[in-house]
Amino acid sequence: MPMKLLFTDLDGTLLNNDSEVSPYTMEFLDRFLAAGNKLILSSGRPLDSVLEVKDHAGLNRSGILLLCSNGTQIYDCDSGRTILSKRLPLSYVSYLQEQAQKYGLHIHTYREDAVVSPAEDREIAFYRRRIHLPLIVSPDLAHALTEGPYKMLAISLDDSDRLEAFRLGIADWAMGKIQTIYSNHMYLELFDHTAGKGNALRFVCDYFGVPLSDAYAAGDAENDISMIEAAGCGIAMANAPDKVKAAARIVTRLDNDKDGLAICLEELSGDF
């Protein structure tokens, strides 16, 4: 049977509410990979954080790739190398930090080995509850970087309207430069305009010579929509907002805490 590609978001999709892969879901993934298919863990998280999730879950099988930072980096675990890289220029980092400050917003970015924040504030403390990267504090973000980052992240814990005002305020400048997409109501992702999970899915399909019709993509948030729409079979989680469900071919009957994705894929097992 031809190779299938499964692109799955982590939080709210593959992972349960304890941020783990359940035994039921793991059993399905074992069978899926053993059949010669590929699993692409697709996240807004940076590489080291996705690697941590993968290792914690015990996903140490062959055939796994990591789609990181909203598709700006793709890492092949079997070869141990990055096969796609799309970074932001350092000048963008300085501009976006300046604009975020005008709106009173926290914004941070990343090095290969750490998250870089202008201050050790409550937003970065909240973010690092799940993203366990080392922290570098640098009032000027660009000064802590030696190369352009894969993405930046603006956070508002209490006022999503302020995030939206910031997004709209930079919209003209962002045209042809960056994408601005929400991964949840508190997090606004900023990354290269040619990246995104959908374009990353197309890249991986081309890389392995797999038609889009044999690609499955599942997610629960706005930054998953391009991936869900690009795949031959787009799947939205039962716990996803209506906007995500509207983009999908299938909506799971159960949520991420009840093995919704694995059960849905079991029901599609004839496709595999």
C-alpha cells in the first residue's frame, strides 16, 4: 500500500490534557509507523520543545519528522538534520519588538537553545509552564541573537483585543514579509510569510513523493487551518473552535482527552 503521511498538532490534538500521548493513541501510532508510513509532529513549538514532547511520549520509532515553529523548520529524526529552514531577518525582530511595546504587549523570540524575552515577566513565566527551554533575558531581543529566529510570539494573558489591535496595526508592513496567526486566544505567532503548516505539509509531500491525497492533517487551532486545508484529509478535533471545524473534511466525535484523533483514524483505517 502507498505510504501515508500523518501531520498532527500536539497540544489539544495528539496530546491529552496531561500533555501526554495516551496508551491507546500510542498503540495506533505504532501500527501506523510499522506499516511504513510517516508521522509528522506539527507544532508552533520550537525544535527543542517538540523533541522534549517526543521523547517524553516515548516516540522513539523510525519514520518521525518534526514540523516546528509553525512550519519554519522541519527536522527529520531519522537523519538527525533539518530539511527546511525559514528564518526572520534580525531587522524584523527589532521592528516587531518596537511595535509590540507601543501596544503594551509582551513579545519574545528564540535562539536554537533558549527562549529570549525582554524581561522575566508573568507572560514568559506562563509560557514556560509547558515550554521548558532555558530563558535568556535581553531588553533588546536582537542583541541576544546571532542569526534570525524562526518565529516571534506576542502574548496577552488578559486582553485579546490588544493582540488584535497589534496585528491590525502592523498589517500593512507585514504584507509580503510575515504571517500573523493565533495559536490560541492569548498567543499571536509571527513568522515568515512563505512558511506555515500548510506550506510545510506540501514540502514534506514533495520531499517523499507522496501525493496530497495521501496526507492526513489534524489540529485544533487557527494555526492548523492551512495544514488541514492542504491535506487530502483534513481533520478538526471536537474541541476545536468552529473556524477550524469549518476548514476540515472530518470532525472527530471525541476530544483530545478521549483519544479523539486515534479513534477517528481507526475509523479511517481502510484508507491505510
